[in-house]
Amino acid sequence: MKKHRDLTQHDRHAVDDLINRWVEWCRTRRIFVPPVKSNVLARLRPSRRTRTDEPDAFLDAEMPYLNMAIHALCERPDFAGDAECFLGVYWYRANIKVIAHQLQCSRGTVYNRARAFAKRAQSHGVMIRRIHEHSTTVDGNEIFATSE
């Protein structure tokens, strides 16, 4: 297996850009479906929120598969440490020194583990997409067959 530090600077930037797109994609998902109000009285009351400067939600065919891969890897106990680094660096934008102190490692190790997790999630996302595309083809699938 290729170690993360062997990645070129271009590859590291590409992974960082992909994950930053994923973070933005996740944060704009709420625009498609408004939050459900908690009770009947709250539903009857008009919304106090008149904010109209919502960011545009972008559609990206790659993101749902990457999202599935990230969630699947975060649930695996053998990737728990890498997932902590990944979420701290990319999602929460936490102080890297604090993460490094909690994990008893260097700051560089935190970044390396976060990027290794991101690269692993990217490759898993590609595999999930391929499996999905091959298992949901319309031609030859009984679900879409017409009965004559």
C-alpha cells in the first residue's frame, strides 16, 4: 500500500479540494428540503426567518458516493483514529495542535492521517459508484422490464 506522504503536492491539493467540495455539498443539502418544525403550533406560526441570501446548492454526481464512503469508513472501528483526524481537519476545522495533543502525535501526522482517510474515501466512493452503475442499468433489469 502506498503511504500518504508519497503523494505529490498536486495529489494532496486535489484531495483537499475534493473534501472541501464535499463539506460545502453537505452544508447545502438543507436547502433542498426545509427543516421540519417540531410541533403543530410551530407549524402554524409563520417563519421569522426572512433570510434570502442562501448559498446556491450545487449538484455533483460524485458527491453522494463520496458521502456514502465517508460515512461507511467513519463507522469502522479500525479507521476511528483517521476519522477523528479527518473530521477535525475538514469538517470541524478544529485547532490542529489540540487534535495532535489529544492523539499524542505531531501536527503533520494529523494532516497525513486526515488526507489518508480522504484518499481512502475517494477510492471507496469510486468503487461504490461503479457498483451502483453496474447494478442499476435499465437494459436487462427486471425492475424496468415491461410486461407484454
